[in-house]
Amino acid sequence: MSEGAKVGVVGAGAWGTALAQMLASDGRDVLLWVLEEELVTAINATHRNDLYLPSAELAPSIRATSDLSEMAALDMLLLVTPAQHLGTVMRQMPSHPRDLVLCSKGIEASTGRMMHDVAREIAPGSDIAVLSGPTFAHEVAAGLPAAVTLACGGGEEQWHRLVGEIARPTFRPYYSDDLVGAEVGGAVKNVLAIACGVVDGLRLGFNARCALISRGYAEMLRFGEALGAKRDTLAGLCGLGDLVLTCSSTSSRNFSLGKALGEGQSAAALMTDRRTVAEGAHTAPVLRELAAKHGVDMPIVDAVCTLLEGGDVAAVAQDLLTRPLKAEGPPS
């Protein structure tokens, strides 16, 4: 990508706003697409996104717009809409830049497709990349160090175009050509984070949380390999790394949702009241279906689905604890 490439971010939730802030940290002009007109006005007038990322004072080189045709005219877009809305937003664009970097973590519930498959169908002339890894939005916006996987469907040629545009002193991308692995890690870890939140809400202790992370990682590996992901990818930043982070802090929306479930709150009420999206709640049912289709055993994912459907928390936890005893063996 040539010097002075025009870069934009589609989606002004916490993560999209943080990525725009990171990209603008060297003074670069960044165009940020925002759904809400009132938020467009607020960001441009006050350089703040108090709705989704109130901790950050945004760089003056970030400009907000609600016009998708402006985004289509750029050289590279980071797509950071909620996973279930990616296809809808992309279809509303009159055209698509050469490089599209997918930053949403999830599986399309209506079709069971990964985000890169959705994007490829809608923008067959674009090169698709996936950015995923252990990142909390408020830390990235504050300039704290982070490392991510940047999986490039266009191979090393696309990597060389993108890395200079995305890398910053405190934001370090690592190359991969494994789109499936990068997406599986991000999607599955959201569901497992709900389970870890439940463990915390039930006050079952750190031993139980560590056991769940370990066995959840085994589920991630089984599922990923069934879909063609590379084991090394899932052992890296976008798999195990993201899993550990998201399962360890209430800064994770999915962990917070699970914690509230563990404390006895209603799944239906929690989903209705939340302004921000806990993607794992949308991903869990379709992940369960895909696992069954591929013959992959994912008992923790099944348990999360049961809880989201209104199942009794104590009973679900007891079911997991009384599963048949067997050799641990390799997670495959």
C-alpha cells in the first residue's frame, strides 16, 4: 500500500473507536463510520465517544461520518461492526476497497458462516484479512502495549501492504495466513468467557476457572482443526492468548455476562438491557450446531447454550462436574 494510504474504521463501538485512536496515534487522518448521527456530531465536536469509550480523548485527526460512500473511497478499511451486522453494513456500501480487515469476532448466526466467508461473498474483488488477539479496547486506546494476529488471505503481499499501516510502537501485529484459525479463536473464546464468568459468579474459585480455560481450549482446538484451522494459530495470540485474557477480567463483556448469570440474573433480562454486544451469546447456539455437524464434542459450549436458554445455573455446573472421568490425553 502506498505512502499516505487513506484508512478508515467501520464501527464506532469501543473496539472500533480504540482502533481508530491507535491508527491516529501518529497523526494520520482516520475516517470513522458511526451509525448514530448524534454520535457523529459529538465525536467531531468534542473528540470523545462517551457512549462506548468514555475513557479516551480522541485524536483530532479522527473524523466521524455516517456516509458509507465516504468509506468506500478509502484504500483500506477495518470492519468493526458487531459480527451479526457485518453483512448488512457491507451490502450498504456502494463499493469496497482493495483491503478489508475484519475485526469482529463471531459466526453469522443465520448462516453459520465465518466473517471472512461473509465478506468474500459480498466483496469478491477485495483481499480479506482478519485482525484478532488479546486486546481490551480501553488499553489499546490508552496506548498500552498489545500484540495481535493479522491473518492475510492475500498472503505475504497483503501483509506487506497492511503491516506498515497498522503496526505502531505499542501495537504489534504478527503474520499468519490462517484466516480460519484466527476467526475460530476469536469466536470460541467469547463463548468460553461466558462460562468463566459463570464460574466467577458462582464463586467456584480460581482452580475451577483454570480447569475450565484448559478444557475450553481443548474444545477450541478440536473445533478449529475440524474446520481446517492450524493448531499453531490456535496456540497463539488469537487463540490461547485471547482466551486467557477474555476469561480473566470483568473488562470482557462476555465474562461480565457470565458473571451476572452465575449470580442468578436472568439471561433474557441481561440480553435485553445491554447496550454493548456480548458476541458470545449470539455465537454459542450456532457454534453448538456447527460442532454437532462436524462431530466435535464441546460440552462447555453446550452448557453455555443451556444457560442462555434459561437453564438452572447450579444444575448446569453440576452436570459439567459429573461428566465421566477419563484420561486427559492430547486436546484433539
